[in-house]
Amino acid sequence: MKFQGLLKPACNSLEDESEKNLDVRVCSRCGSSVLKSDLRANLYICPECNAHLMMRARRRIEILCDKSSFVEIDKGMESENLLGFPGYEDKIRAAKEKSRENEAVVCGKARIGGNPLYIFVMEPSFMMGSMGSIVGEKITRCFEKAIEEKLPVLGITVSGGARMQEGIFSLMQMTKVSAAVKRHDDAGLLYMALLTNPTTGGVDASFAMQADIILAEPGARVGFAGPRVIEQTYRKKLPDGFQKAEAVMECGFIDMILSRFDQKRVIASLLDMHKEEIDGGI
Amino acid sequence: MEAYDIVKNSRNADRWCASDYIKLLITDFLELHGDRKYGDDKAVIAGIGKLLDRPITVIGIEKGNDIVSRLEHNFGSAHPEGYRKAMRLMKEAEKFGRPVLCLIDTAGAYAGVDAEERGQGQAIAESLMLMSSLRTPVISIIIGEGGSGGALALAVSDRLYMLDDAYFSVVSPENCATILWKNNKYADKAADALKLTAVDLKEREIIDDVFKTASSAWDEKTINIYKEKLLTKLDKEYESLAKMPALDLVDMRYKKYRRIGRV
């Protein structure tokens, strides 16, 4: 309860029930009305249907990282309209206001269960976590710093994919980040990804699928192409649970599905068990 | 040509496709098949041949140029097996110190239930990682459509070229217009805004050079002049890349992509 009022509406999925009743949110999956304070205390998991609703990057950091351990890097980096794309400046301005972030990813160094690491967390309320040049640049720097300091990386993804307004520059971020992931991999360092709803398009087809260990939240949509596009080729109703984390795990592309209540414990444990590699094999 | 006309033209069935360029440039081409994991995706043709005297691994996304061959090659939209076949043969090229040539012509990776279930995103992601550190020279040429991640998966190279009437884009102009402006009739406006033509991309240093496109209307003499020019250029580039120690080559490739969108 004490947090109430500190955070404004977290994301699209949690619509205010009415202008007058700001203390209640409606679950985007089951439609239940939930007290905002209860939802926050329950880590934005709907108490009725267990939907893992969208969550702000900073709240995730707060939950996962050891207290006061997070030190942000590259906070000030901001996007430019590289192509002069019509309307992009307005979109950025609106996204900044809505998210109170400068871009769609928050990066930094932290500790989880005492283990130092670099962490990047994508922000759903900034243009649906879309990947433009700054997102690519910040994540690349995160991996480069981790290589320098011989540290593992944890990436928490939420993204509709590449950011169209940056055209080819956003597509090329897939390559840039992938090359950095590869260097981190070659250095024998651990990279874990936690995929949250949704992780799609160019993010799915790059760093989401490149981790040594791929974790996902229950019910998260994980996939390359959008369901509407696939329906056009499939010409019938898509199978139940298609592109949901549970089904993607059955197909062999996800290691583990983790509720928000288990994430810190399991991630800390995985970091512990990779310590040899972290210390350079000693 | 306007940007959107270039996009529409790049989809014409009477254009030269990857197999035509392979016939023109590569002698003794032997096609190799299969990803050793699931199947053989005919949207990707791959094999070994010679570029002048140089043994080379060639990987092309093939559209086909009549309805029968277009169906056979799935209109140039690869399944994960296609990218996995490409990766297998790139690794084979690396093992034997042979350079790689990729010919890209795709509207995008196949968007289907089976492709998703077999890991379309994972296949592309793996290809990006592999190509970023492949210890052998790689040249990629976008010969028609350079559609999003499905094209990018074979475009991580030491030299990236485009034909003068090809395009390379994060999204098709139609989808871009539909998503941003709720109407695909603004596709021409989207095509302009995306800066997806060879000239636009050269200007922004995304690609290294622009080559003329081949035409079925040319006579034999014109085709031969074209062929000689292209072969000389490619041979010269491979020659200079082959002189570099493998680690320097990989480092140069890293820096080439590292600077894109840097602030």
C-alpha cells in the first residue's frame, strides 16, 4: 500500500477502469478488476488468472537485483531521427512522457544473490520496447562492458521488434548486438535471457534467442512473425497456445518458465552455478 | 525510379534470380543439400563452385522465375532449415579456407506455423552470430528484395553490395504503412521514408557499393561485358580480403557493424 501513488499507470495492458476510480486496474486477459496496490504487491501478476502483466523496467530491477546494487549506465542516451522519418520526433516525445525513460532499455551493473553482472531490461511503455539505434547501442555497450570486466549478462526482453521509424538502422542493430553477444560468448562468459510478453520480431531473431540459458515468463508470446501474418499463410485458426512460452518450450527453444516469484531465486542460483566460468575457470 | 517503383520492380518474376547469377558467375557449380537436422529447404540454394580460379561457397535465396519454380522455391521465403543449411555450408567453407558469396533475394523469412515451431527466430539469430565471426571472407549481394530479418540473416559480410534496383528494408513499405498509418495505400510514402534504395543505403554507408542489375533483354555481348566487370570486381575484393589474417578480418567486420547507429 505504501507504494501507491509512486507509480503511474504501468502500461497499456492495465487500463484504468475509469477516470474517477484510479485505484483499480482491469486485467487485460481475464478482465478482473484488481486494486492497483494489490497488483503491485503481487508483482503485477493478476490474482485471478495468473497473467503476468506488463511491468516497468525499473520495477523489475528493483525486484531482481540486490538492494541498492544497481548502477545505471548510459542513461542519458537519446534517439535521433536518423532518417528524418515523418512524425518520429513526436512519437519519441510521447514515449518519453509516458515511460519517463529516455529510451526503451535500461542498462547497468548490479548484483543478484551477491553475484555481480551486467543487466539490460527493456521497457514496454517506450514504443512497445521497439529496437532502434539507441536500444542496440546500449545493449551492445552492456555486453562490451561485461567482456571487459569478465561478467555475465542478464537480458530481460519485451519488444514488438525493430523500430520502423529508424528503417535500416534499426535492422542493423540486430547484427551489432549479435556480434557483441558472440564476443561475450567467445570469452566464455554466461548470458541469460528472460523473455517476457511479448518478445517478437527482430529481438526474437537476435539476442533473445542467443542466450546460453533462455528463461521465459508464463504465457509470454515469443516468436518471429506476427500472428496476423502467419494466419495469411496458414489459412486456418492458429493452434491453441501458439507462440506462447509454454508451446515454444515444447518446441525446444526455451529452457525454463519462471513465475515472477521464482525469478530472483533461480537466476541467483544459475549465476552461482556458473561461477567457475565467471572467475575465468579458477 | 521512385522508391516504391523500385520495390514493386524488385518483385517482378522476369528478373534474374540467384540461380541466374550463379550460372553467370560461377563455373563447375555443385549444389549441396540439407541442414543435417530436419530437411532441405529449396528456398535456399547452396553449393561449391569456382569464381574464376577461386573455389568458393555460394549461398543464394532463390525465388524461381516461373510459377512452377516459384512454388518449388517457396517464392524465396526460407524456413529455418534454409538458414541452417546456409550455416552448415558457411562453417564448411571456413574449415577449408574458402570464401563465401551470398546472393539475397527475399521478401522475408517464411511466416508460417511450421517455420515458427522449428525456430525461425532462433535460426536467424544463430546465423547473425555465426556470420559476425566467420573466419573467412564473406561478400553478400542483395540482388532483388532485401526483406528484413530473412535477408539480414545472410547479409553480415565484409562487403555488402546491392544491385541498383534492389531494396533493403526493416519492413515492407506496405506493412509499414498499414502499421503506422493504418492504410497500405500510403506504401509509396513509407517506401520514401524508409530510405531503402541502394543509393540511399550507400549514402548512409550501410552498403559498400552499388552494381548494375542484369537484364534478360541484353544480347550476349552485353552480358559478357557485364559478367567480366562483375567477376573482376569480386575477384579483386576476395583477393584483398584473403590477404588479411582471419582474426583481423573478423575484427574489421565487427567494427563495420559496430559503428552503425553509434552515437
